[in-house]
Amino acid sequence: MAEWLKTNRNNNSTVVPRHDSTMNRRYNHTKILLATLLIIALAISCKQKQTSETPPPPETDTVAEEIPPKDTTYRLSLLFAGDLMQHDLQFKMALQDDGTYDYSECFQYVKHEIESADIAVANFETTLAGPPYHGYPNFCAPDKYLVDCKAAGFDIMLTANNHTCDRRQQGLERTIRVMDSVGIQHLGTYLDTASFERNYPLLVEKNGFRIAMLNYTYAINGATVHAPNIVNRIDTAKISIDIEKAKSMEPDAIIAFMHWGVEYMLEPDAYQKQLADWLFRKGVSHIIGSHPHIVEPIEIRTDSITGEKHVLAYSLGNFISNSTRQGTYCGMTIRFDLEKDSTVRISNCDYSLYFVTHPPINGHKQFRIYPTTVPDSLLNFHEAYRKHITLDSIRPFLNEKNKGIYEREVEWNPSLIKL
Ligand SMILES: [Zn+2]
């Protein structure tokens, strides 16, 4: 490098040249050199401009960066709970001295399990029509019920059930608006056709997966759906169209949530079985049922050609309610994990049992959902009775009936003890 172009590294400034004859000669030579370099640079620039008019070569490096490594496997865990009911006693016990409502105690022993899933879904079988609140037969719960369900870990609520019109048009519409304002996803009922077209099927994108969800109910207790509201009813012609729309979304799985069956029946009826077969034939990947308020068997079906596994849960029972009929206070969650690389598959699938206790009997301030692993030493007589109905009656029934799926006991977390 020429002496006069050297940078003074000490003060980081350029050394000013001295104007003697030798330097002038060097300066002229440099000018010639710079001019030559400028001409070459312009020539290269013109060449590049001409080249840019032709199609650029494939940007192989950029594309390669966007494709995940070959050994990348995406994982997604899904958890499904049964009916979130809201009978009179539930909101009466949730009422606090200051007039607010609090349901957090209901979910405190199962919250860690619900939250641990990437996506948790439940059937929201009440309305949020505003006060006055009411239980059976025209359900209407405080908004805080939904807020606390969300806080418990639920991400998505199903609204197509036979109680969705319990508070007529105002109740249906307000329920949707409250869910939107609380920020919880929902499917099954819609304000109008435009909203339906925009939001249904519900496409959930998470962890690199695309899951399309469908939700239908067998009936709405004789109520009338007022235009422009939409309630998804079980109608195979309509469901066929929705399934095709779901397929066009190119999902990794299509899950149909069906509100069907006969209340308090431990076995699915012929219609449930036929409809399930039809849904699978049409391309639904998994079916999760609700409405009987009692658990019904689960099947894992394996496609004889592709080897793909399909979950069919006829009814998960009540997740929380004030139902007292035997078995209605026992519910289950079903959970499965999906893996995705060159294929999408179920890597694990199991179910867990719970029971609900209620305040007038157990002496606590709130209804509580307990996993079956709660130690007997922490339960009073009435709580223990419900636990052992679950273990001695429901568990053997499901052990016998469930095909290809096993129970997983939810770990009891001693730090959650609140007596
Ligand atoms: Zn129902």
C-alpha cells in the first residue's frame, strides 16, 4: 500500500500526502489506475444488467435453507375433555362475597394436565347470555366460567350442542362474542353465513401442523335458529361439503366433534356407529363424541392398507357438572400425540379418568375435578366414594371395552394439595 494511503491506526485518520514531484507522478498514475478500474466496473455492471433480463438461475441455496433438515420431526399433543356443564349449584358456589365469580378451584388438580397439551378442546354445554344465570334446562353461565376454563388450559370450545339455543338468539350470539373477546377459539355456531364461511372448518395451525376441526349436534332441544345465525346440525349432505372444504385446506388431520348418542347410555347406539363409519369413509381422521354425560368406549382403528390409526371416542362423559346419577360424575380425557416428518402418525394415545365432587357433600367451597391418583388420605368419605365408583365400576368397564388404547393415570402433584 502506498505510504500516503496508509491509515494512521493510532488516531484512525488518513495521513495527508505531501505535494512533491514524486508524489505527483504517483498521484497521476493512481488517477489512471482508478479510471481504468471505473471503466471495468461499468462494463461488469452493463453485463449484469443484460444478464438480469434473462430468468435467474434457481436459488438453490435459499430454498435449501427453507426446507427443514431431513431428520426434523414435528410433534403435537392434543387433549380432549368431555362436557363442561354449568348447573345452578355450580355458579352459586362460584359466587364470591364481592359479587364476582371464581371457578379456579374446580380445575386446580387437573390444570397441569390440561396445560401440558399443545391443544386442549372441550364441549362447552352452556350459554353466556348474561345474567340472570341458570342451570338445567336453560343453561346460562357467568362469563367468568369461560375465563376460568381458559385459565385451566383449554384452547378451543365446541358450541354445537343441544343447549346452544337455551337462551335463544341473544344467548347464541353473546356466547360467540364473549368467546371472541376472551380470545378462545370456538367452532360449531356462527353469527351469520359470512362468519361461517370465513371460520369453518376451524383450521388450527401449531407446531408445524395444520388440524382441521368440525363440530355438529344431533339437535337443539326443539329450539329455532333465527336467521342469520347458524348451528351446525348433523346432516350428512352438509357434512360432506364441509369435509371436502376441510380437505382443500390440506390439513395433517381432520377431527370431527360429534354431539350425539343417548344420555346415560354406556354403549354407543347403532346410529353413532353408522355415522362414525361414514365419517371415516369420507376422510375424517379422528372422531370425538359428547352428549351422553357418561363415558362410552374408545376404539383405535387401523387402516388395513395405509396402517394409519384413527381415534373414535364415542363419549368422554361430563368433565364437570352437578350431575348426581351414578357415572355422570366420572369423566375422561383422551390424549394423543402426532408426529410428522415424511408422514403424519399417532405416536401415543391414551385416556385418563377423573371424578367430580361437590361442595354440599364434600365440605369444600367449590366443585373439584380430581384425577384418580388423588390419595385416599386426602379425601373425605363422600369424595372417596366417588373415586371408588370411578375405579371399581368405570375403570373395569373401559378396560374391557376399549380397543387398542390404555388408561394413563394423571400424575398426582402433591404441591397442588389445598384442603
Ligand atoms: Zn348434550
